[in-house]
Amino acid sequence: MGTPIEDDELPRRDVLCIDVKSFFASVEAVRRRIHPLYAYIIVIANRERPGSVVLAASPRVKKEFGIKTGSRNFEIPNDPRLTVVEPSMALYLKVNQMVMNIFRRFVADEDLHIYSIDEAFLDVTASGRLFGDKHTIAKMIQHTIWRELRLVVTIGIGDNPLLAKLALDNEGKNARDGIACWTYEDVPEKVWSIHPITDMWGISSGYARSLCNIGIESVKDLAHADKWKLKKKYGIVGLQMYYHAWGIDYSVLSDKAGPREKSYSKGQILMRDYYHEDEIIIVIKEMTEDVASRLRRHGVAASGIALGISYTRDIEDHGFRHQVLLPRSTNATAELAGHFIRLFKKYWMQQPVRQIHVVCSKLQPAGHEQMDLFTPPELDERRHILDETIDEIRDRFGKDAIFRAYSLMKGGTYLQRAGHVGGHKGNSN
């Protein structure tokens, strides 16, 4: 097909991208002994709030009512066929683990990449000797999950993770048997036909508008653009978009495996865009407190941190992720929060924030922290006593038994999340 890379140099693996169809809603359907494809179930963050977000909707709800993930509570019609439920995150996590354990029957851990709670990549190249070709393995996994969990999965098969993902999203999810296969040879016919261009993996509406301004309106246009001009305008992302338009992706799942440094992290998708610095800082403080508590519970301190900020999806600049080594290791909430806030203020470009991720890494046993010449020992001791007292009260009486005053201010999310799992109610009853 005249690719920018010689055919014999293109990486060819047998990769599956597997999605559990309408995962949250499907689990709720199975609980009620209803076939997931025949159910009328909507999972919503909070039934009492008109503006609450729909987290999942059964396929029939999407097709017949137009309600999908991201819709709002006030958009749900008053129809007796519809069952509206709040999420049971503990149950969803448990079922997710069951699905992952089925995947592990077919691939080694290093060939499994969990993309989200309802989606994963499997490199089955080495599995062929045991189970047959990639199509046979895909059908075996599909049937196994249905037989054991009564969940419906759709599968994209590709020569690399990119093609597998594109096959899933653009064909597999609507295919009669739920399976689609895209290879390099299919790129001109299938990849270049993806429309709109935002349906191409990795191209946001912001990038789409920018590409349109330079005359690139389709994936085919992108594949035939001057890659060096794209690199000049967008940096390495420009080259990535160009090669992706040719279906080229050098990712190998097992390369992401291997020894990993232990770290503790927390991520949160905000319920709205946060525009004001003081509100964003409140959330960063709350999240830092959660991670710091886990450090103390495991008897370790961090000497490195990383902060990830994602802007709202319509912003061309996606956000940033930066890490820094600390002057000394610590697990003190106030000290860690100070470092995270400085990192945020240094790199934030006044854009609306929608997602925050904090990471504490480079761990060592607590108690080995170096003294800080600029921090009085009595202040260290007061911080230590305060943190441990708060930890003990929360362990005994629950997370909402004690909280910091800033959590009552506009923007705070701690009290809404207290007692929740993954940001949603954990009750699976």
C-alpha cells in the first residue's frame, strides 16, 4: 500500500483489544438475571441530582432512547421500562478481576495490558501454539466470558495495538459476531475511511480543528500530509498522528512489563471543569492526604512525586505530567501537599482542569527521613502527631469522621467521595 516504512520492517503481532459491552450496565443486568443485550438499565452517579452523569447504559437504552455515557439525569425519560441504579463499584471491580483472570488463562501477565475497567489488550502471538490462531483465541475468550460470567464482549484483532483498537471501535462493536480484524493491508480501505477524524485514536476535537485549519480533514489527508511539517507544528505528536494514519504502531505489550518501582497514586476525574486555582489546589490537597495516609499505613516515605493534570477535552493542549525529586523523603501530608502545589503552580497554564493524578514514588522505609535544616524539629513532630491522629480516627470511625476545613469550601470533593470506591458508591448489596 506504499507505506512510509518497508513492509518487512512493520511490526506484526497478534493483538486483541477486548471490550466488555456496557460493562457497568451489563453487570447490573446479570445481577437481575437479564441478558445484557435485552436489558433497559442505566447506571447513574447520583439519582437525586438532575445534572448527575450517566456512567453506563445498556445497548437497548442507547439505541432506543439515545441515552449513553455522559448523558445527564434530566435527559432520562420517564419510561417504566427503564431501571435507573446507582453504581456498585466494589462489585464492578470484583467482576473486572474475574474477567482479567479469564484473560490470564490465555496470555502471560506481560502480554496483558489493562486499558480501563472494561477494556484490555492481549498479545496472543505466543499463545497460538496452545490455543490456535488469533481468530480462534478471540472466539474462545468471547465464549468463555459468556459461559462463566454471562457478559458480552466485543473484540478487535490487529497487527499491533493501534489496529486492534481501531478495529474494535470502528467495526467490532457493531459486528454481528462482535469480532473484527484489521491488518496493514486493510489500512487504505478501513483506517482511511474512519469518519469523523475524531474517531481516530488519539485525535481530540482540538487537534481536529487545528488539522482542519491546515487542510487536513480526513485520516487519508493525514496519511498523505508532509510528516515533517506535522512534526514542526505539533512536535512528536505530529509524527505519531502521521504514522497512526498508516496503521503503524511499534508498541509491544511485554515491553511495558518487567520490574516496576513501587509507588502510590490517586487519580480523579472531576465532575465539572475547574477554572480557579484555589479550587484545584483544594482537590490536590485532598488527594495528597489520601496518598500520604497510604504511605504511612505501609510504613514508607516518598522521595519523588509526579503530578498529572488533564485539561477539558476541547482544549488542544491536553495538559501536563511532571515529576520531581524531593529534598528529603517524607510521608507528611502537609509537606507532600506543598510540593504538589508548587509543581502545579509552575506548570499550570490557566486552562480548565478535568482530571488530576498524584503519584508518590521512590519509596524507602519511614523513619529513615533526613532532617531538614529549614524545618524546625518541633514542626516535624507536630505534623507527625496530627497525621497519625487523623489516620487513627478515620480507621476507627470512617473517612468522614474527621476532615480538614478546606473540604467544606467550593471545589472540595473529599466529603462526596468518603465511603466511595473509585469515586462512586462501593456498596454492592
